[in-house]
Amino acid sequence: QVHVVESGGGLVYTGGSLRLSCVASGGMFSEYVTAWFRQAPGKDREFVAAISGSGRSPYYADSVKGRFTISRDSAKNTVYLQMNSLKREDTAVYYCAADRSPTDYFTVIALARRTFESWGRGTQVTVSS
């Protein structure tokens, strides 16, 4: 089972950018689908984006499509979430999650409902106007 740690959160103004990192250790990270979720105060946790173990297949929630980009660097055991054109409603704690998977192919609905085996502690993203 991998252990994941997030970093890169912070305060940014509307329209700005941030890049989150999720570094994994303790397993074959290339065998894990990795996702970003977020939770805003008073709201349920929601799926943001995911990427297959190979890195070939990215998936996005409609709310971030066209603004966020997920990628992975296998040599560094790291998954990134590049967030551009940030909005106030993107303010949340962002969590990285990983789960072993033999396939590259998912649906967004399945990813949003999936039980991921490893979770980080989260990194705060605050977007201010």
C-alpha cells in the first residue's frame, strides 16, 4: 500500500494558478490510479480529477474541466494538479487518493464513488477575490 502526501496549497487571487503535488512512497505507484478530491467547509467531499497508473488517461469533474490539468511523473512518484483560472468556489482542502488498479479505463462516476485505499491529509487552497 502506498503512502501519499500532498503539498502546494496556499492563498491565491481569483484567476490565479497553483500546482498541487502528491508524492507517493511505499509501493509500485505506477499500479495505482491516483485522484484528487476536495472538500469545502460545510460541503461533501467531491471528486476533482484522476489519472491512471500509466498516466495515459486523465479524468475530470465538469466543474474543473478546461481549467485543471492532472499529470504524473513516474520517475518522481508524483502526481500533479495544475489549477488555472481559479475561482472562489475552488476554495477547499484538496486530498490526494490512490488505489491499486490493473486498468487504465474508468468513468468519472465510478472514480467519484470508488473507495481509495490510501489518502493524504490534505492541503488547503484558498481563492480570494
